[in-house]
Amino acid sequence: MTNQSQQPTRTADGAATGPPAAAGPPARGLAGLARRLIRRRIPLFAVIAVITAAAAVFGAGAGGDLSSGGYTARGSDSARAEKILDERFGAGPPNMVLLAAGRQPVDDAAAARAGRELTERIGHLSGVGHAESYWTSRDPALRSKDGRSALILVRLSGDDSTANRRSGTLVDELGGAQGPFRVTATGTAVINDQIEKQSDEDLTKAELIGAPLTLVILLAAFGSLVAALLPLLVGIVSVVCTLAVLRLLAAFTDVSLFAMNVTTALGFGLAVDYSLFIVTRYREELARGLDVAAAIAQALRTAGRTVLFSALTVVLSLAALLAFPMMFLESLAYAGIAVVTLAAVTSLVILPPVLAVIGRRIDRLDVFARLRRRTPGSDPERGGAWHTLATRVMRRPALAGAGVAVLLVALALPFAHARFGLTDDRILPPGAPAQTAADTIRKDFSGAGTDPLTVVLPDLPAKSRTTELGSYMAGLSAVDGTVRVDGPLGSWAGGRQVAPPGAAAAAFSDARGAWLNVVSDVNPNSPAGERYAQQVRAVPPPAPALVGGEAAALADTKDVLKDRIPYAAAVIALSLLVLLFLFTGSLVVPFQALLLNTLSLTASFGAMVYVFQDGHLKWLVGDFIHTGQLEVTVPVLMFCVAFGLSMDYTVFLLSRIREKYLASDDNTRAVVFGIDHTGRLITAAALVVATVLGALATSSLSLLKLLGAGLALAVLVDATLVRGILVPAVMKLCGRANWWAPGPVRRLHDRIGLREG
């Protein structure tokens, strides 16, 4: 147990008392910060207004600086193959695919002539590096099964962002009627461009849904319209600054397009939550008889300290994403860390001067005054529903705790058959032009070559470029699922050469090496695609070879995730164990928190599979294309974000339990007090975060639906089943051992532990 003699004197309700505002030594720490902010509130308001206005102007164009993609592992064989292919050979898989459909067969003389002319015209357009089609290559894989449609494969030059923007212009120019054909477009550049546009629309829709619902929740929590508007104000400032932060980050590193949707929701929700707890503590201190300045100082000394700890727990959880070399995860880590820090800082800096101006008018416009069950004179030891629930749970802790634990484990069972893939066109809503075109290609074309494997031999000796390379191409073409292998020696299929080198053969080699195009009829974004990539890699090459393409990228990404997950888990576990020890002085409570927070995520992981992989209960989140698999990086992202949020509420709860325990030395009484005095607030805070994150589920993009619904469910389960039942059950069973630490460790905490003040 922590040395109580060094703690401040406390009242019966566990609130810290302190000297009057004008007495004693000058206030230090957060209390001192509060007093300084109050004294300088007029110039501070001016600074905040200027910073917010500048952030609004600077952040307005943030969306245009963000990047699509980034789901595959950087530095893997597939990524290196793609880089070499682009930089040395100016080649690579097509990133734009045009589907030309007509009434007449594509081999009709007039149609063939029009097809060749269209292909040639596209090849000369600005931003197009290369274009080929069925009519120029005579590749039967580029003709539909019914012979009335053909494909034009386009390689757009420039980086991904440039290609994406250019694809949007080309779709407008080439889409629709083109001679005897009706042209539709798909491919990675087109899909990413449509994702970007849809993401912008979804962000606006989520904000329009989340903000009003948040105000309603805050009104229900506070009763007072004045008090409810304060967290909303801080949340809005946080979002405005978040957009500026995203644009600033994008100037130094690639930032995922989805960072805007996820981090604005996260930043808004946390800023509102942190403000909710500070304003609530301020009202408590006013009711206890402190003057306005002292109440603000005490609120920051207690709730403000908890806000800092809570923000730090979320930051540490998000930092674990940096263990994964994928731009999507890394950029969300950088952006998330910045945004969470910003949410904490804005709540700590903006609220003190604003509260000083509002003063005791904080309870004005109490729209739910008649409905409140508690009155200012009620017994603080006799609470409402949360007090009753905690008391009942602690009478039969083993039964209650085991029941909830079994339920959560059962909800996680669907995750046992989870299947993973990469993001493709099916992230778009049903009926989206790029998705419809891609679906048509999947159904009507066999081995179309739109997603081939590419084999790069960066250092191929000249002596190996004939017989040995030919044997290698023969071996690749004999792999089950291979349709054709193209390279500097022509085309090979079924283990033999089927076409001699043509005019395009020179593009497959340079002075140092060569590359091969391996076309298959296997779905690259599937377990079969993974197995196929492994079989291709198993064919002995004449020189070191790198295999790229979507199937290889999927296999590499899953391997990297498996390798890095233990490191990320260690980062989260060790950092949060240390932090919670510094916060509580206990060695037991931190391990409890890690276990219970992990258990709180089980329902979300089960729901991910049950709804988004298996396609059940789709009506709950709106229509989407169910692919039978999950995007491979999303569970990692969801775990880190949801774990941080659940630990966030853990800190708030433990802060009040610890307060009471230090005052009463009664574990049972302290736990009931903590549950009762934070239950309503944590529920409101969780509802706010679940609302703004759940608003992402209204998106038309399935990845945002998955993130929004999964995170909202995790937060709600944590705030109810875990905080309301599992925590009191476990802490009752552990008793005074909750606060145990060996003597040397306890003395270490006395020296370096983090305290209020």
C-alpha cells in the first residue's frame, strides 16, 4: 500500500481538501497552471482565437495532401520488386484498366480498328506511361468470354498521388461512349481516386451526425446547456487543429487518407471526454464550497492530472503501430499521437480561462432539472444504478465476473476462423463505377492479367539470359495456375515457349538485369493467391529474384504482421504496466488492467468476423460488399486504438478508487465509490466516443464501416460490462492485495511516483 502520510487530507467523499486559494505556498503543477491561465485569460483568448483561425485556414486543404494505399509492408520482397520495376524499367502492373464493351464482337474489323486507334490515342495522353490492349497484343486473356468486351491496360506515370489524380481526369475524358464501345474504368489508381472522393463525403456526413448527438449526450450528462457546450467547444477547436496537424504531417511523410476520418473522430471524442471530466470535477468543487479560482485549480490538479495520464495511455497504445512498416499504420500512429496530445492540451488550456469567465453560471439552463434523481444534499455514499450494480457484484464477485468473462470469450469465437486479405475495389459501395467494372472483369475474363505477379532479377549475368532464363520461364509457366509468362525471351505457357520475342521484348531487360510478367487465373487477393505466390517463389531462379504483385504483397504483409505483433504487444504491455505503477503504486492493478482491457476487445473482434467477413446482420451498418475476408491491417489498428481507449477509462476509474482508498483504507468501499462516482460519467464519455466513432459506420466505404462499428462496440462493452461488472468483481476478489507492492518497489514509487499537484 502506498504511504498515505504523504497524501493530502481528504473529506469523507474522497475529494482532496487543500488550503484556501490565498493561503499557503504558491500553487504548483497543474493547479499553478490553472491559476496562471486564469490571470492571463484575456490575452490567452486572443491567442487561442488566432491559432484556431490560422489552423482552420491551413487545415482546409489537408485532404488533398493525404495518400491512398499504404497497406503493404515496406521493405518486403514484393515492395522492393515494385520499386526496382518502376525506377529501373519504368514498368509495372497496370494501375488503370479500361473495360471497352460493344454490341459487336471485338474481333469485328471495324471494332478492331477502333480498338487499336483508341489504344494508340490513350498511349499518347499526358500522364500515360504505357498502354496496351487486346487489339495491340492479341492476348486472348484480354478478351471477354463472350467476345464482346476487351481490356485496355494503362500504366500511369508518376507516384501514387499523381496517378490517382490523373486517373480521375482520364475517367472523365474516356468514360462513356468511345466509337463503337462504352468504356468504364477500374484499377488501383481509379479505385483510390474514388475512395478519396467518397471519404471526403463521408467525413462531412459523420460530422453532421456526430456533433448534434454529442450535444444531446452532454445535455443528458450535465443537465445544464452551458456546461454541455463547453466540451463541445473544446472538441470543435481540437478538430480544427487536427486538420492543420494532418496537413503539417503530410509535408514531412506520407499520411493515409483515412487518417482524416479516424483522427478527427478520435480527437473530437477524446477532447469532449477530457473536458467532460474536468467540468464535472469543477462543478463538484463548487458544490463543496470552493470559490471559482480554487475550484478550477482543484479540478485541474485532480481531473486534469488524470487527463494527462489518460492521454499518455492512448499515446502509448498508438505508438505500438510504429512497429509495423506499413504507411497506413505508421501514419495513423503519427497522426493519432499528435491528435490525442492536442485533445489533452486543448482541454487543459482552454477550460480554465473559460470556466473563470462563466464562474457559477455553469449550471444555467438546466433543461433536465426535474428529471435528476440526485439532489445537492443527497448522501454521496448512496448512489444510483451504478452504486447498486457495484454493490451486488461485490456480494457474488466470482459468479458475476466468471459469467461476463465467459460471455465475452464466447463473443470472440468467430474470430477463430478469420481470413485476411488486402483492400481492393470492394471497399467501395455496391454500384460504384470502379467496383462495377472490376466485378465485371472478375466474372467475364479468365486470367486477364490485371493483377499479375512480377519477377524481378535485378542482377542477371549476360551468360544466364538465354538457356538458364528460358528454363526459369518454363518452370514458372508450368506452375499450376499460370496462364502465361512474358519476358525478354518471348512468352511461355505450359512449360514451353508459345511466342518468340517481339518488339516489346526489349522493355523486359536492361544492362544489369531483367524482369518477367507472370499472368495467372488465380484470384491474387485470396489464400489461393498466397499459395500461388509461394509456389512461384519456390521455382529456382538463375539469379537472385524478387517476386512482386498483389498476391506476393499479401503474403509478405501477413508475414511481417506475424513477426511484428509480439514487439507491438510488448511495447503496449511494458509501457502501460510502468505507467499504471507510477499512477497507483501497485503491482497488481496494472496486470488486472491489461487483462481486463484485452478481454473487453473480444466482442469487437468476434463482430468483425461475424458481420464483415461472414456477412451476417449487415443491416446494422448499412449495405456493403462482403468479401469473405478482413483487411489484414485493420485488426491491428483496431486493437491499438480500442486498447488505448479502454485504458483511458481505466485511468479515470482508478483515480477515483485510489482517492477513496487512500482516505478510507477500505477496498470494498473505495471500489463501490469509484464505480458510483465515475459510472455515469464514463458511460457518457463512452457514448460520446462511441457516437463519433460509430458515425464512421455510416460511411459508404467498408473499411471505415468496420473501424467505426468495431471501435464503437469495443468502447461500449468496456464502459458497461467491463467497468460495471468485471472490474468490481476482480478487485473484490483481490481485496487489499490490489494495492500490494514489495517494500523496495513501494519506496521507489514514493520517490518517483506521479502524484497530484
